[in-house]
Amino acid sequence: MKKNLFIVLLISMVAILAACGANPSNESQEPTNGSTGETSEPATPEEQTKLVVGTDAAFAPFESLDGEDIVGFDVDLLDAVMEEAGLEYELNNIGWDPIFLSLKDGSIDLAISGITVTEERDQEYDFTRPYFESTHMIAFYEGTDIESANDLEGKIIGVQTATTGQIAAEAIVGELNPNLQLFETTALAFASLKEGNVEAVVTDIAVAAEFVKNNPEDNVKLVSDPENFEAEYYGMMVPEGSELKETLDKALTTIIDNGKYAEIYEKWFGSTPNLETLLEQE
Ligand code: ARG
């Protein structure tokens, strides 16, 4: 009896759907008329080939905002690589965490953002050949007693969340240490240091040096610690299996070989890059 009722219900539902002309799977493919067709117009070939690049522009001198513009070493490097590869692109400031999500959901094609190639990330994404060697530094104000990474113990430390700086600090003071404060951007961690809310910031060497440079009036001290903070390398990050990797690698190698890379490096860091070390890292 119950079964019969179910079949009757099912038949009438199908009849109603048919009468309404509802056909969800075909609906979206129906041609729209001229007046409402705007949003579904196919992209022009130019739009189709324009790559979308994501970054977190609060990480000078690699990427930061100058008014509306994103500027920095990464920005110039990206431009040179794209020009060499003959690719059109747009660079968007989307924030750090969204970089990782957006590469997964396909809303960006690649990311450049001082991203360290780590084993963990390498399992989920692909990286180009390394383009920059980095390590960590501790930045703090004169008067705070820090001589090595071990002195971070007991200090209020600021790091950008989900960065290798967080991992480096956690390796010293332990995960979930209440003294470890996580900031959405490295710029915010530095702002907190300036306000005296954290006593030290652990971040990438060139970014710490840039903070000192931009705050000449402040008595900022920097400490590196090769025993605790290892060398690490930045790469451009693409979705796993992306064909872009090969194209970008080729272009990167060309601009390293033809001197363009060194030119950009000197512009931002005022010194010649150690290309040998860089080229050793494949
Ligand atoms: N190199 C560090 C990492 O990959 C920090 C990078 C942060 N970059 C940025 N644009 N905020 O974890």
C-alpha cells in the first residue's frame, strides 16, 4: 500500500516537473536573449589567456602596497618571468591564507609571495625552481635581551600566521605557547612590535632588514641564528601538476642566465646575488 502511494507521488512529481518545463541540467545552456546575455558572454581570447596571480602585499621588500600599486622584488621578478614566457597576467593582493585556498579552487593560476618551499607545501602544490635564499631573523627593540633564538623563551613573540616564521618560533618555544601571537600579516606583527605589544618578531631575513631600514629612528636590533634557523628557498607556487611550472622554470632560468635577475636583485637589495648557491638548488 505504502509502496503504491510512493509510486503515485513520484509519477505526479514527474508530471508536474514536465509541465513546468523544468530541466535543471539543460537550463544553463539555453541561449540567453540579447538583453540578459551580458554575464554569460564568453571571455575574449585575451581574457582567457590572462593568468591570475595571487600575493599577500604586506611583506616588503618582496611585495607591498604603494598607494594602489603592488611593488617589490617579487613583482619585478614576476613581470620579467612573464615577459620572457610571453604570458599575460594580472597580480592581485588577496592575502596569505587565501593564496593556498585559491590555488586549490582554481581562482588563481599561480602565487608569488616570498613563499618558502617546504616539504609539507610541496606535497600539495608545485613550485618553480628556487629564486631566493632566505632564513629567519629576530627583530626587537634595544633593551630586550636577545642574543640567540633560545632567548625567545619567555618573550612575547609576534609572527605571521601559517608562515615558516611561525614554525621557526614554535620550534623554540613550543606549539600553542600563549606567548606566541599570530598576526594575519607580517606588517601587523611589526606594528605590534612598534607599539610594544610584542617584544620580538620572527620573520624572513630581508623583511626584517627592510623594517630596520624603514624605521631608522628606532633602535631596532636583528639577531640571526644559523643553528636554529636554517636556510630556506622561495619558489613561485602553482597547483599540483600544473603545466605552468615548466614554462615558468624555463623563463626563470633564462633571466637568471641573462642578467635580468641580478638587475632586479640589485635594485631591491643593493647587492649582487649569489647565483651559484641559487643554481645549486634545483
Ligand atoms: N617565507 C615565509 C613562508 O613562506 C613567509 C612568507 C610570507 N609572505 C607574505 N607575502 N606574507 O612561510
